[in-house]
Amino acid sequence: MEGSQEQDRLLEEVSDQKGGLRTLPFILVVDCFEEVASFGLALYMILYLVNEYHMETAAGTSLLFLWSSLSSFLTIVGAYASDTHFGRYRVIVCGSICSILGLVILWLTSAVPQAKPPPCDRHSDSCKPPTHLQLIILVSSLVLLSIGAGCTRPCTTAFGADQIAIREDPGENERILQSFFNWYYAAGGISTIISLTVNVYIQDHFGWQVGFGVPAVLMFFAAILFLVGSPLYVKVKANSCALTGLAQALVAAFKARHLELPPNTEEACYHHDKESKITKPSDKLRYLNKACLIKNPEEDLLASKSWEVCTVDEVEAVKSVIGVIPIWMSGIIMFLNLGQASIVVLQAETMDRHIITPNVEIPPGSFCTFAVVSLMVSIAFYERIIRPLLAKHTKMGRLSPVTRMIIGLVFACLSLTVGAVVENVRRKTTAIRGGGSTMSAMWLVPPLVLGGIAEGISAAARIEYYYSHLPNSMSTIAVALFTLESAFSGLLGTLIVNVVNSITSNGGKASWYASDINDGRYDYFLALHAGLGFLNLLVFLVSCLASGHSKEKQPTILHETQELKNNLL
């Protein structure tokens, strides 16, 4: 007894010396600079591939799409490695090294003449294609950048949450942790603005060598700062049994599918860990309770029977994973809707972009900044105004993640609806004028602002929801689920564009998604996405009612402090 008390006292002393808000700048700097590098490169990389590597636009676009998709899908690999094998700290370090190597190799392709094809012959107007070795060097840099993104993006969020979740004041910690997810996402918005402005300016005015070199230097210093903060970090051990337990629960439930459960859960005996606070499974998805039902105590509790009878905790973990699937699928459609902001660039090119005076003109690509700014403003408005008001006048003190997701879905639908109306009016003014449009491009701002608010309100809520509803041993995987929403939305968006092109271009007609925006019907295309958005909202509401989310109490984000302490490195 005394030994146990002494161990707890030592753990408390260790946790008091480590973690807390002071560690977050060291962690966030890695994620922010990785995003600055990735997004900044993605904006102008197509020009580098076409002008320096002499690729066709279609080939270059396909390569960049594969790079973006690989970066998104590798987050689940990085999350798996973090949660089950190496821990978040080691995976972040590995990811930072890969990002630095990728940026250095990419910089070498611009600095070393032999690393890319020679310039085109101006007299014969001929361009040599890249050799296999040159392509291998280029692709290797992009693959390393994808590995770096796959390691750092999910792990930095969960690692930052670890620094707060280990503290001793649950109420204060929960408040800080909820704000952390919001401000973490806002920091991503700042990274995007830096990419849209500073990175683009450097590449425009100083060339590719400086444009690739600056992100490499920034990423190097970010990694150094992260390592400097190492003595301060709380490092939670990986749990190699996390996903194995899920598999065992599913297999055990399948093997026991013919068993009959007693009418009352309390009447049966269930297998549970001695240290677990949960001794009986919940009634949600009750058929899975068969997996932990004890039939023969002498045989079922043997270690060799773990694939036939699992623990209550493992069954509840499976229920948690199944429970987040409908929420996760709704996020795919929402990010598909928000992804249509790229059409704004095409619209802005044909509209009057002058503001205040005829000498001031906004570049088409800069209009997306309105969405990013509104995203950050909406987060600040919620944190500084809405939450204090709710804390003062309600018991909850905040909006639940599900409520914020619903609000976000509504704003996403409104954004597309307004965007479709604006595009319809733009087409009419273009037809009257016969080519260009006298309509002010500032009419594009309302749908962009609505889209930014939608993302600002709901994106952090999704991270918070996954983090709070999945077991602590799957914290990084929970964050990676959010990144996968964006990845799958990109694939679904490509499929929808191809289907729309195929159907609407039948008979030699111009496609809705024609290369020339004036020939296409982008208003119909946006209206189609608005319809998908409203359908997604309806399905989300029905899913919440069916699963009991509408009556759900405020989820507790903070994982068990003692559980975290027992898993410290």
C-alpha cells in the first residue's frame, strides 16, 4: 500500500514538472511550418513542373493530386505507428526529418542544373523531357514530404493534447483542451495565409532556389525548437494492443453470434480488467456484448481465449469506433462542399476586381484569403464571445461538438446556395456584355465568408468529437480521421466532376464544368453540391436522433489522468 502511494506521489511530481501550456509553442511550430511548406509549394508547384520539368499540364496536375492524396492517406499510417509502436514524440521527430530531407532534395532540383531538364531551345521551340533519374529525384522529394506530413499532422495535435490532459485540475484542463483544438485549427489558418502571401511573394520575386530554400530553413529551425522542448514534454507510451483489442472484440462477437443475451444486462457476468471502472457493457449496439459474455468462467478467462471472449473495455472501444462512422462520413461531404471554393478563382478572373480606386486590383487567387480570415474570426468570436456568454447563462458553458457540426453543415449549404446565385447573375451580366463581366468580384466574398464560418465552427468540433469518443490509446488515429475526411472528399470530388462532365457533355454540348467558365454552367454545378449538402445535413440529423447524440450530455474530452500517468515513458 505504501509502495503504491509512493509511486503515485513520484508520478505526480514528474507530471508537475512536465507538460502544460508552455510546451505548446514548441509543438505547434512544427505543424505550422510543415503546413506553410506544403501549402506554399502546392500553390506554385504546377508552374515549376510545367516550366522547369517541361511536363504537360495534365501530367503535372495528376502528379500533384497524387502527392496531396498520399500526404492525406499517410496520416493514418503515421497515426497507427504512433499509437501502437513508437509513440507520438518519436513519430513527430521522424516526420520532421523526412520533411527537411524532402525540402532539401526539392531545393537541390532547382539549384543543381543536372537535377532537372535543360531550358527549352528558344530557336527550335523544343523542350527535352526529364530523364528517369531526374523524375526519381523529384518524386522522392515529394514522397518524403508526404511521409513528413503523414507523421506530423495527426501526431502534433494529439501530442499537444497530452501535455494538458496529464494535469491535475480536470475542470480547468477540459476548458483549456477544448480551446486548444479551436486555436490549433486557427493556427492552421495562419499557416495558410502565410503560404498565400509570403511564400508566393518569395517565389514570384526571388525564384525557385530561394522559394524552396526558405521553407527548408524554416522547417529545420522548427525541428530544432521541437527538440529543445524535449525535456518539458509528457510522453505517453504506445499501446501495441490497441488495434488488436478491436480485432479480438469483432472476432469474439462473430463467434458468439448465436448466443442469446439475457434481457437485462445486469443479470449476466462479463469479462473485464481488474483495474477497469467499467464492469458492464452499455446497451448501445447490444449484440456486441456477446463478445465479453462469460459462459464458462474456468475456460473463458484463460489468456488463450482472448479471441473468443474479450473484455468490456474492448467491446466499448469497438462501439465507439462504429459510433463515429456516420459523423465521419458527413464530414467527407462537408469538405467536398467547402472544396468548391477553387471555382472562385475562375469566377474572379472574369469579374471586376478593382476596389476603392481603379489602380487597386485584387489578384484572383487572393480571394480565397477571405475564407481563411473568416475562419479565424469565427473561431475567435466563439472562444471570446459565445463561450463566455454560454458559461455565464447556461450550465453547459459551451456548444457541444455535435451542435457545432450541425451549424457548420448549415453554413456550408448556405455558402453553396449563395455561390450558385452569384454565379447565375455573373453569367447573365457576361452574356449581356459579350465576354467579360462588369459585376464586382466582391460579390464572391459572401459565399467565401459563409464557407469560412462553416469550417471554423465545425472543423475543430470534429477533431474534438473524435478525440473525446475514441479510447485514449487511439488518440492519434482519432485526429487522423479528420485528415482522412479531406482526402476522401478530394477523391469523391474528382469522381463527381468526371460523372458530371460525362453526362452533361453528351451530344456535343458544353459540359457544366467546361474549361471556359462562360461556356459551362457552374451555377448548376454549385447548386448540385448545395443539394448534396442539404441531403448530408438531413442524414446527419437523422443519424444523431437514431444514435442518441441529440440527447447526449457534454462529452468529457479529458482522458483518465491516472491512465495517462501509468503510460508515461
